[in-house]
Amino acid sequence: MKLALNTLVYEVGGRGPAESLSSAVKFGFRYIEYAGIRKGNPQTMSAAEKKETLTIVRENDLQVTQMLLVATKDTAHPDHRKRDAVLDYMKTCADFQMELGGRQLLVCWGGGLYELGVSPEQSWLNMVENIRRFAEWCLERNLLVGIELDPHVYFICNNTYKLAKAVEDIGLPNVYPNVDVGHLVITREVPAQLEKLKSRLLHVHLSETESFAHTNSILGTGVVDFKAYIDKLIELGIEENCMKYGEPCVAGIEMGSEASGGFVEDPDLWVRESLSYLQRIMPELTK
């Protein structure tokens, strides 16, 4: 398993793709998780900005192992026009991910939100339908679609049981459950509870929490036992799964909170301190 850098910490810090990717190169990263939000949103980037991003990726042999589809809170919205708008955004992100040379896409926000006035059952059906539409489109293009649980009551997928059920209900071979260890700590799910996801495990995020709020802070400043989850994922065969799909097995350092509107004054400092912490507890994870 290798370490990847998630560009979300730079987006939350007001930096765009050019700055975040240049910093990744400076820190010696080869693997990148690209956050498709704010300055890095493929729907709003100019042609020149996209070209600059592609140039940095190609000239430095960076591998974009996952694109985070962050603007997806309306994935299950009762208004079909909002669901369609999310689908259009996801397809735009997927097109850019293919230009970047990557295959994996992650639908964030736990598959969408429970909305007031809509039954949980209908929200579930809306989520399954919309992600299935996207996954079917991606299947034709040899792309992989991830879903992750988000750890609060208003997220549709907010525990591993619902995550496993979502993968089952969508029912397509290119859908996988993304594992975010910080989320699992908040939902009080121990590493053994990942066993139900064993056959589909492909990607993991290393995020921090103080156990209630999803702080997405510097790794090592909260309560997450990263090593316990990584050891379990390796035991469950995540590396073998990645080999089967022809994908690198990475753990992405994810920091910065998009949902809470937080700001990161010095993203490089956050990356540096997190790398120092990981080197102490899991030196086997290298860039």
C-alpha cells in the first residue's frame, strides 16, 4: 500500500490544482486524490486551467488514483432536476478524470442527504437510481465508481451496513465501497466490521476526528487508530483486489473540511505534520 495526497486540503486553503499538484511533487508524492470542488471543479475550470493541470500531471508522472465528486449532496434530492444536475457534474468530473489518466471516481456526501418531507425509503431509491445511472455510464468507459459512508444522521449511507446494501442494490460490477477510517471512528465501527465489504475493497482515506465531529484535521491530532484499520484492510485483501482491477493500492491523506466551510491557513504545514506522524506509526507506507 502506498500513500496518496488528497488535494482537498489545498482547495479548503484557497489554493487551486496547480498549487496543490506542485506541492505534491515537492513532497515526493506520485499518487494523487483530486478534489473536484472549488478551484478544482472541472465544471467551472477554464480550458487554460485544465491544460495547466494536465501538464503538471503528465510532466511529473503523477497518477490520479481517485477523483472526489464533492458537489454531490443533491444526489438523492426529490427534485429530479437537481438529481440530473448532479449527474451532469459527475459526468464532467469523469471526463476530466479520464483526461488525467485515472479510473476511480468517488461519490461523496454518503450518497446524498435525507431531505425534509421525503421518506427515508424514497431517498434511498433516489440515491440508488442516480448512482446506478452514473455507474452504468461509467461502466461503458471502464471507470470505477466509489461510494462512502458519511457519519451523521442526515447522510443516506451512514454506516457500513447501509454502504454494503447500497453496493448490492446498485448491482453493478464497477461500484466499490470507499473506506474512510475517520468516518468509521465516528460511527464506532471497529476494523472487523469491514469484513462484509471484503470482496469490493479498493481505496482508503486517512482522515482524522476527535470522535464526534469529522474534523479532517492534521493526522495524529485526534483519536483515530490508523494502523488498526490499515492492517485489517491488508488482511482482508485490499492489495489483491487492486491488482485484480489493475489499480494501485493507496491510502489517501484527506484533510480539510468542505462541508463545514473550514479554512486551512497553511496546507503545506498540514501535509508535513501528517507525513511526520505517519512515518512514526506506519513507516511501511511510502509515497
